[in-house]
Amino acid sequence: MDDRALIAAAREAARHAYAPYSGFRVGAVVVDADGKAYSGANLENSAYPSTVCAEAAAIAHAVSSGARKLDTVAVACIDADEIGYPCGNCRQMMVEFGVDRVLVDGPDGHVEHTLEELIPHGFKFAE
Ligand code: THU
């Protein structure tokens, strides 16, 4: 899948979001080192801190399917007119699985960042 198709797939994934409290439906697609894509959407909870972000859901989907090295994350919110960058917790989750680059949908098309730009010096135990 090329980058535009990944963003389109993230937007499609956002349609499955469960976001009755914020009204902010987010979708994410992660691509692993073998080129396999896994999607996720945010799921909210009446106990607000129990909410799971779209990126976290997609990473859980990939890792629980056997992936260990992730290359790319694409994220899109279908309810915002501003760009919605991944939260800090999701950035740290991306560090764990070696994500290289992050595509973020926005009103003027998507932007691309390296994960290092989004979270310099992310935490990792020494290998
Ligand atoms: N959200 C995500 O899914 N990803 C992010 O990176 C930021 C926020 C979700 C969580 C919550 O359901 C809603 O957006 C509002 O914060």
C-alpha cells in the first residue's frame, strides 16, 4: 500500500471508532516489517481514562497477530478540521516496536514525520 492508500485505510478504520463522549473518531493503520497492515480505531469508556487510542488499538492488533517490528503508522481523524497528532503515550508505544515513520492526515493532505521527530530520546531498555 502506498502512503495515500494507508491514509485512506486509516480513515476507513475510523468509521469503526467507538467515540460517543468526544465525538472524535480516529483510525490508524500500522505496517509491519513484512508489509502487512493492521488497523485499529479509538474506543472510549464511561470511565474516561480507560479509553484506548486508535494507534494503540492498531499496535495491539499487529503485535497480538505476531508482528514485532513495525515500520509505518498512518493516523486519521474523520471529525476534526485540524491535524491530530498521536498522543505521547502512543508515541512511546511506537518506540517499543521500532516504528520509523508516522503519517498524519490533515485538511491539506497528510504530513510525514520520523518517529524520532515526534519523540526524541523515547524510552527503551538497552538491547
Ligand atoms: N485519540 C486517539 O485515538 N489517538 C490520539 O493520538 C489522540 C486521541 C482519541 C482518544 C479519544 O477517544 C479521543 O481521541 C479524544 O481524545
